[in-house]
Amino acid sequence: MITQALDRPPDELERQTGWAVKPQGACRGAVCVPLARPFDLSDLGRRLGMELVHDERHGLWALGPESGARALHSAELPRIVLPDRNGEDFELRSLRGTKVCMIAWASW
Amino acid sequence: MREELHPAIEVVTVALDTGGAEAAVPWIDRAKTTHPALIDAAHLLDELLGIVNVPTGVWIDEQGMLVRPPEPAFPWRARPLPDELLAQLPAITVEQLREAGRMRIDPEAYVAALRDWVANGSRSRFALPPEQVIARSRPRSREASRAAACFELGQHLHRTGHPGDAVPWFREAHRLAPDNWTYKRQAWTLADPLQGATSEYDSDWLTDVRKIGAENYYPPVDL
């Protein structure tokens, strides 16, 4: 997640990680991890094992995914919305009720 | 494969391409796809699911639960190209194809497993319970988390018109996650479409594949 500010959570935080910042801390499901106040992204990164890197020249920060466990924290498909070849957003959850084989490939 | 199994199953393809539609659409159109063919210019799937190479498959059941984690997914075995066609290709491509021919893949077993799951659903021995799906996904260390952040910065800078500034971040991602071929192949391609040696990177596809041995390029699929 790319951000230019450390004093607020990145917009995609909840969608990409499942962690939402609430008054009681960072919460995912029934689990809440207390956070420093006022909010500080580097504190959140430290507590959740998400590495934070900084590009000084462009004033950008990037927050990596959670470490210390497996890439999947749940077997439930996370919300994935991606554009198709016409630029139209497609939500994978729209295929609920059907078995899906998703294949990642690349032009390279 | 899709024509054979649809509508009992839907195939969704996702192009992991920093180049976005410009890079992926010509391939999608050439394949005349009839399934959802999506484009992931930010490599979101890498991060969400732990994908480190392509092609990688994930199976999702009717309830939206993963029943197989990311794993190498070859629907067929590529046939060797005839000599007259090989003679028209750049030398590096011929060398790459030679190494690719040594890779350990088992499309027959993978497709048979997929057919079994389509026929038997949760009773299929290839449909894994949630705890196994999670346990079989890649472990994520602090280095892997940092590599993901570096790769994302590199991609962002490349896409926003700073390709030179992206290179050090890609290099750092490669150093931190040397077994992540997605990070390497994507960045190499941006410097040289053939993924050959360049001044930007210390490594290239052929060199790195030969270093580990082509037979180890894809991990064996534990069906």
C-alpha cells in the first residue's frame, strides 16, 4: 500500500489486509491490537509485522503485508476487484455459487 | 480446458502485469477468451495470496472458500518448436526455451485433479480443508514483507513516469526475496522484454534459472 502520510491509515488497508482501524485499535474479526494515539502508520506496521519503507525523494511510503505467519490468514477469498480487458471492474465474489479456477499469468 | 468443464466451473485468468492493459490485452485478444480475463497492474494478487511465479492456480469453491492455495498450474505441456521456427528466434529465446524444457511440470496430473474436483466437489481428495489451504500457502517473513513494500514502490514509480527511480526498489525486492520470480521477471521485462542481462540488474532469467537448476524452477505440486 502506497501512501504519502503516516498520520492516517492507507485507504486500502482494510480491503487488502482485513485490518480496520477503530477506536480500540487495529481490528480484524474479533481480534483487536491496541495502537498508539494519535495514529502513526509506523506504529501499526511494527505491531502487525508490516514492513514500512520510505522513498524520500518522492515523499512516498509503502507498507508491506503482515509477516510472521502464512501469506493466507484465512481460506476465505479476500475481496478482489480487478478490471477486465475493457477496463470494466469485475468482482470475483460475483461468481459465488460456482466453482472457480483462477489462473495468474503474465505477458512477460 | 474451460470449454470442457464450463459451466460446472468458471475459469478466471488474471494477468500480473505492471504494464496493465497495454501489456496484457494483445495476449487476451489473441487467445479469444470467453471467460473473465482480468488485469492486475498492481500485482495485488501477489500480496493477497502469496503468488511468486506464473502460471499459478487457485481453486475457489461455491462458497468463496479457497480449496487449493496458489500452486503451479499448467493446463497443458508445451510442444517443442520445430527447428525452422527456432532458427527465426533470437539466440537468447532459444536458450530460454531449452531451459524451460527442463522444468518439472505435471499438467496431466493437475488437470486430472481439477476434473475430479469438478465432478466430486468437497468429496474430492484434491479439495483441501481451510487449515491445509492456509498451511500450504507461503510463509511470509519480515524480509518478504519488506520485499513486497519495495516492489510496490518500484511499480508505483515506474507507472508514474520514474522508471529510473524504480530500479533500486526492484533490486532491493530481488535481494530480499530471491525466490520470488514474479518480482524478478516483471522488473527484468521492464528493462529488456527478453529478460536478458542489462545494466540495471545484476541478474537475468537465464543466469538465475541455471543457478538453481531449471528442474527446481517450479516447486512440485503436492496433489
